[in-house]
Amino acid sequence: MLKRMGIALLASASVIAGAQAVRAQSLAVTPAETLERQGLTVMVDQNQFSPIFFDEKNAGLQIVLHGERIATDGAVRLNRTPEQWDPVPAFISRTRGTEPNQVVVRSTYKDVDLGYRVKVTAEGDGFRIAVDLDKPLPAALAGKAGFNLDFLPTSYFGKTYLMDSAPGLFPRHATGPMRKDGSGDPMPLAAGGKSITLSPEDPLTRVTITSDAGALELYDARNRAQNGWFVVRSLIAAGAKENAVVWHVRPNVVKDWVRAPVVSFNQAGYTPGRSKIALIETDPHGSAPAEAELVRLAADGTRQSVLRSRVTPRGRWMRYNYAAFDFSQVREPGVYAISYGGQLTNPFRIAPDAYDRIWQTSLDTFIAEQMDHVGIREQYRVWSAPSHLDDARQAPPNHVHFDGYKMGPTLDSPFKPGEHIPGLDVGGFQDAGDYDIQTPQNAAVVRDLAWGRELYGLDWDETSVDEAARAVEIRKPDGQQDALQQIRHGALQLLAQYKVFGHAIVGIIDPVQRQYAHLGDAGSQTDNLTYDASLGVTERRGGSSGAQDDRWAFTTDLPANNLAVAGALAAASRALADSDPTMAAEAWDAAKTLWSRQQKGPVKAGDGRDDSGSPWSADGANVGATVEMLITSKGDRVYADRLRALMPVVAKSFEWVGASAIRALPFMDAKYRAALVPLVRKAKAKLDADLAKNPFGVPISEANWAGSHQVVAFGSNMYLMHKAFPEIVGTEYTLNAIDYVLGRHPANNLSLVSTVGTASQLIGYGHNRADYGFIPGGLVPGVLIVKPDFPELKTDWPFLWFENEYTVATTSAYILAANAAIAATRETR
């Protein structure tokens, strides 16, 4: 049915385009309550401000112009250039207005008793924004409250603007002006006009805003923080109520604009024997050519046509149409490209070794760069000096951290609030683009790398690790396998927590926002001296200082975390048995203790940052830990019996724990295997139904964080199912997953693993994001679905963490998926 729908959509594309051309090009409200016309979408609070992270630059009124989201956060704000955790309004409702093509949003700031409505109404070739307050603006908010609309800096760098008739330039680098009162607040780039036009020279990004009530101001919020946007703002006058702000917004829309097709494929290429299907994403307003061509690139630069064939419609998904170009029959090694609609893609390989090292930089560079408590060097480059040697101080009770960590009334710790905790300044991985150690994610890295060695023989040495010297050198082999060294490094932190507290903790994180927002060298985030309250802020004595920059340890004793760590330490003990038998024995003893404590009754999920929904739910973590104990003990009856008792959990949560359950098969009896068969069949049937809803053959997240982790976990888990039950599950799921993360996804065709493949995502939300740089081997979250239907992956703006933040556990999960894909291709040679 989907194919029939796709044929109809593709065949009617030119008819639709013709109908659109004769219709008046004005905005109309859709069933999803956006305002749409060809080339322009106005989203009206389909995406709300986060209750945890506040301003994520994906909320309020947003503008998608010519296929790019150029503006966001259209809302009443209490700051001229708000930073991430500055106050944000709470969304109440969105309704159709009384005027034609009008949407009305109600929002409130409860803390200051400010409620308001924003009415967005189609008007001529643009739209009108009108702000009505529930009651007159109190004098205390005059000069603070205003309507803001943020514009994406990279869409306007080097372009000009006109404030009324006065010209200005959008700077590439923030250069002021700033207030001279020591506040650090930016002054406006331009102010006082009733009209502003952004980029009058560029028809694709030109927007004019005219204000009826109050003057306009233009700010460069990057003067306050590197992740700031250009802000157009109108203050609300004291006492104003109805029509407190009225703007007329005129985005320039190129007549009959149609987005160019995106031909997406695996940027690492293909092995000769595997399936090879590119996906073509097209604008439904345009015509979609019925044929695509595969060309081979010769040494002299000439192109040889290898295959020309009709594409197969794959239907409509989100706002685009899709079709498939199947060139599986081409097996000859070489360099190829795809020609479609007059465009030629970048090249890719067909070669037996296409995937041989697609995981290498993830292990020896990205995970190495994320190592905590050590210095990291790569040839001439210093990624980090030894970091966080002052870890850690006890976090206070009854505290909710701005990054989501929670501490209840009980510390589960022998230390007093603010007291230094010795012994935590070893091992571990900084979780993401920030610098915290998230315990369950560290446990996941250890387990993933142990699985990688056991399942796929993860044998690679490009990095030197000297734990005693706190020194790491990338591109300097030391004769020891990198995976083993990383397993040991992660286990050092997990064991340190166990030694200090007798249990796993939630994690270790910066105490204040200014420190948390640090960019660059992790070694400079703290002074590496333990805090001494008797010293002044700038005083130093011996190994102590008066600077309160030591990270906080959130020490809640959570069952899910204990079980995750027990499983990771059990896996580490297997991996380290030959190279470090002393540590292996220590890890095994700790794993047994942590696991045993959680088997005395129902296991409850905690209320801290333990990701207790899934897959790190307490019950799910118990299955995973029990399987690791079973494998390490080589089938000990205690763990086998416990796993049998946990079969109701396995059945209920097979989506999350199926991979672990399958790993237990060599140590369980035939009855256990037979019990898994219907679970595998049921999981496959559900997956097939879900995957039929999109053209990519993988689960795609529609949440407020893009889903590459979900995709790579799917890829590796399905390969385990395939190996155990080849009569039920094939290899196509795993290959679809690796195709997705290496380029065959919506929005663009870049590999989501930086530097892997011909063309990859070369900006990332990592420690070096302020340089618009990347960390080789890091996997970004990928394509976000901006509600209701806009797939987005910014390729030039690194500060959207939900699209571009590398995380260490996502990348270790990718290492597993990549090796699973390599194994799958070996079956089809």
C-alpha cells in the first residue's frame, strides 16, 4: 500500500506544483496549526521551551524559509539576549483564532504573574504578530519584558541589514558593543527604527519586520554567549495590554521555490555483495525525475554510465516524498557517484574493505579525547591537560541541578555537604560536550567495549595510555589494545565510586552554570587544587585553594545505577583477566556485591538522573547485570536461576533487554532458548510494522533529542538476534542502521560520524564547538524532527546539542553497530 501511495504522490508532484502556482501565494493554517505556503513555514509553539534545559533554540514562533529554519524562540522574553537558563515562558495552549488563518498561543511567566497571548495571523504575503497581555504590564517589568525573535547567525554572517534606512553588517565574530557598567550585557547593534530588513541582498534569507508599537532593536547575543543568535526585539511599554507589540513580518519567498533533491547513501560506500539502495528525498511541490543513474569515475576524470533505472517510490514521510534507487547488482570495485535531476553526488566506494575501519577513530580518538583525569595529546595538538584532579565535593541535599541531576534529602554518603571526597580523581569519561561523568553512561561504555572484544575481536592499538603518569597520546601505539585500556580506564572510576561509597553514584558535575558552560581544554576547567574553606578565593597553599571550582558528586544510591555498574564491572573482569588479573578480580568482587544487594526483593527505580524510564530501568538493568554475571561466571547456577526468574521482565521489556537475553544463550538450556523464540518473532513483527512508517528501515526518534543512539543500538541488537535466530531475523536491519548513521537519512546525506566516509558532519557540539570544529569519530545525535514535520540537521551551527552533541555512550554503541555491520557484510560476500 505504501508503494502505491508513493507512486501516486510522485506521479502527481507536477500537478501539485501547477496548482500551487495559480493559487494566491499567501499563508494558510494547516491541520497541525502551522502557517504554510510554498517555500515558507511558520511554526507557532509546536515546540515548547524545555522544563529542564529552558532555551534550546527550538521553541515559540519559528520560521522555516526556503528549507532552512532561520528563526526561533519568538516569544515574550524578560532579557534582551537570553542565555540558556534565563527565564522562559510556560506554554498553556494553542487554538485557532477568530480571524481567518490565525493561530493564538497562550503562555505565562508564573513567577512574575505575566500571562499573555501571541496572535499570529496571515497577512498579505507574510504574517502579523500581535501580543496581548492579560493585564497591563507592571512598572517593574518595563524595560525588561519584550517580544524577541532569534535569527540563526550562520544564515546571516557577512550579510547586511537595514534599520529603517541605516545600513549595518552582521559580523562573523561577535565584536560588541557592550555596556560599560561591568554587567557584560550587550548593547544593540542597531536600535530606534520602526522597520528592519535582514540581508536585503539575499532573496533566500531576506526578512523584513515592521513594528507598529515601539521601536525595534537588533542584538548579537553571541556577545553574551557563543551559542547566542541575532535577536530582533521590541520592548513592551509600561501599562501596555492589548497590542502591546505588533509586528508585520515579511519573509521574502522566491516564487515557485522548490527544494533541491537530497540523494542519500552510505558515505563509507558498499561492499560488493551487499544490498545498495540510495534514497532520494524530494519536495512535493516540484517534479521528481523518474530515473537515476550510477556513474563510475575513471582515473582520468571521465564518467562511465554503469546503471540507469527507474526509482521506486517509497511514499511521503514528514514533509517530503521519497524514492529508492537500487544498484545492488553493481559489484565491481571502484569509485562511483549517483546522478539525479541534473545533479551529481559526491563520490563513494564499492570495495571489499569499505567498512574495515569505520569504527577506528571512534575508539582511538573520540573516546580517548573524552577520557577524564588525564592529559590527552595528539601529535602537535593538546586536547587536554590532566583534568579535574580536585574531584570531588559532596553535593548538597534537596538540590535539583540545572543539568537534571537530583539529590534528595538523603545523601547516601559519609561526607558532609561541600566536603572533599578523596579517591574520585581517577578514570572515567566526560559524557558529552560538557564535562560531567554520568555513571550509567560510563558503565555502558565499559560494557560495549567488552562486548566488542568478545563478539567481534576488537583488536586495535593506536593510542598510548599511561594511567600512572595521567598521560594519553593518540597516534602512538604502545603495544596494548586500545579497547582494553579504555575498559580499564572506565572501570577505574566505577571501582573508585564503589570503594568510597560502597555503591554507584549518579555522577560528578560542575556546580555552577558559568563553569558548566566552559569550552575548550578540560584541564583548565578547574585549578586542580582541592577546595579549602579557610583560604581566600585567590589563595593557594600546597595542594589546596579557596576556589570553589571542584565538581560536585551526586551520591544517591540508586538500584538501576548499581546494577548497570555491576554488569559493567563483570564485563570488565572478563576483558581484563589476562592483562590485569588483580583489577579483574577486584572488579568481579565488586560486581558480585553490587548485584547481590539488589536481589533481596523488588527492585525500585530511583528519582535521580539514572535514566530510569528505559533502558536503564531498574528491572531492565537487573536483566543486563544478571546476564553479565552469568557470562563471567561461565554459567553459574545462581545467575542462571535468577535469569529464569526474570523472564517476565525479559518478555515485557524485550525491546530493551533482548540483546542481553540473547547473549545468555550459550549458558542456558534449551527451554530458555525456546522461550526466546516467540519474543523474537513478536519483536520482529512489531518492528516491521513500525519501520514501514518511514522509508529508512530504522526507528527514527520524534522526541526532542535526535535518535542516532537508538539507531545504532537497533543495528547491533538486531545482528545478535540474527546470529541466534537466522531463520527469523536477517541482516538487513543491521545494514539499514549503518546506512542511516553513515549518510542515508533525512535532511542531508552526511555521515553522522565525524570524519568517517567521504562527506561527514564536520561541526559538532563537543569541547571544541566554539571553534566550529569536530572530534574525529564522534557520533552526533543526527536528524531532529522539528514538530510537526521538519527534519533538520544543521551543518554549520554546532550549538544545537539535540542535533550535534557527541556523547561517549552513543559512540561506543556505534562501535558495536559498525562491527555488527562488518560481520553482516561478510555473510553476503
